[in-house]
Amino acid sequence: MDDHVIPPKLISEASAFTDTLLPTERPAETVERIWTLIRMASPSQARSLSEKLVQKLSDRVVLVTAPDATLLGDLAQAHYVAGYSIAINTYSHEATLAIEHFRHMEQLARDIGDHTLLNLALTYQGDMYRRKGDLHEAKTCLEAAQDSTPQADTAARGNSLQLLCRVYLQMNDLTNFEDTMKVAEQLAAAIEPNKSILHGQYCLGTVYEEYARSYGSLGQLQRALDYLDKAEAALPSLPNWRLLLTTTRALALINGGEIALGTQIAIQAAQLCSAHGNIRLLERIRGLQRFLERQALHIKRAAVDLDDALNDPSYGSF
């Protein structure tokens, strides 16, 4: 079977699983169902199910006199997917909701000495702080993820570097952005995405999309579109990736000056984001709206200045 295809039976079971009793004796199975919902672009369902799993596993830990590493690791994984799904389903100013899950995950990872889980916990805390606009704290967390987890697996380390690049870009540190993205790309090429703890959320396709979005935000349209083509070829044809790529294409086109086509695609992306409950991507589209409003204001001011000049008697007769 193609690794890019989710078995139809798994999709059906994941969709129908939100209101049933969670099998806490098989938490890995439940976590995989939740990741399936994320891949299906159903973050609201994923959030609901993951929060239920966190509560049930937390209750179980309380009842056990000396919880073992397996149970604590299962709870850390539940916090991971809960924080991730909340991050998709909430606005940036609500990022603390996700951060709390990643902080719990961090403590559990430290308790059991799991560097991979610790790396992920610090990485996503950093990305949430970036979304809140606290670039200093974001950089601190993301660099700690690299420096304090030498035994983390390749996928976690590469993912952490990719998200660190977002901070470098927002800080206008293009040298570190370029250098670090190259390493993230090399690490992505060395893993099997669907067999990693990131459940396919980090791979060559996500690195290419990161390049596309980054160069798109810098107004380098052709470079962004070239990487978008590479991302589309590398990523599975699944709802979450289609939604991400559509949003990124709108961003690249609008920032690159192709306003009419970019706006058409942005409207399509906004409708899809609203339908799927993907607030994180909807925020990116709102950012495009603000960008267009600023551009319109600049153009209007320029037109007024030019009109004033053309009608100023001191310029003589035209």
C-alpha cells in the first residue's frame, strides 16, 4: 500500500470514535486515531478526543502508586497531540492553551528521561511563543530543544530546526535561516515520515512548504512557486496538506504582486479553513487581508500626492 494513503477503515473509525469510551489500555491506538483526524483536516474533533484522552490518562496516573515510564510516556504523547490539535484550532492570543499541554509534556519527558519527547515539548512551546509574538522566548525554547536533547531522534531534531527557522526569518536573520533550513532539509531526507513520532508532520514536503512560505513572505514569487511545486510532489494528497498548500500559494502570489489571482485563491482557502476549523491557517489569510489594506492605503496616499503635484500651480501647465 502507498504510504501516502490512509486506509479507509482507519478514516471511518477515527471519525466515529469521538464519543465512544477511550481504550486507555491501548493509548497508542487512540493517539493514532487522533493523528488521522488531523491528517483529515478535522482539528476540532482531534482536539476533543485528545483532551478526553489526556483526562483519562491523568486520572489513571493519579490512581497508580508508582506509575511506570510506559504510562507516563503515553500521557506525554497524549499531551503532545492535544497541544498540537489545539494549536491548529485556536487563535495566536490563545496559544497559552497549547503551551500548557507542552509544559506538562516537558515535565513528563524529563521524569522518564526521554530526549525525543523533551525535544518536541520544547520545540512546540517555542513555536507557540513565536505565534504570540514573543520571539526571544521562542528562540530560547527552540535552541534549548537542540542543546539539551542530544539523544532525540532525527525527525524531532529536524522538525525543531525547521521551526527555529521561522523565528530567524521573523528576526530578519536570513543567514541563519538559510543555513538552518539546509540542515532541516538534509535531516528530512534521512527519515521515513510515517514511521516517526511526528506522524508525518515533518518531512521533505513540509520543509519545501516552509521554503515556499518564507520566500513568498519576502516577495520572491518565482522561488516560492518553485518550492510549492516540490512540496506538492512530496506531500501526500490529504486534506490537511491541500489546505496548507492552498493557503501558502495565496500568500506567495499576493506578496509577489499577483493580487487578483492570489486573492481568488485566498478566498478559496479562507472558505476551506472556516469549514475545517483550521484557525491557525485562517489567521495567515487574515494577515494577507491586513497586508492588502496597507497596500491600498499606500497606493491611495501616493495617488493623492501625485494629484496634488499635478494640480500645484508652481509646477506650471501640463
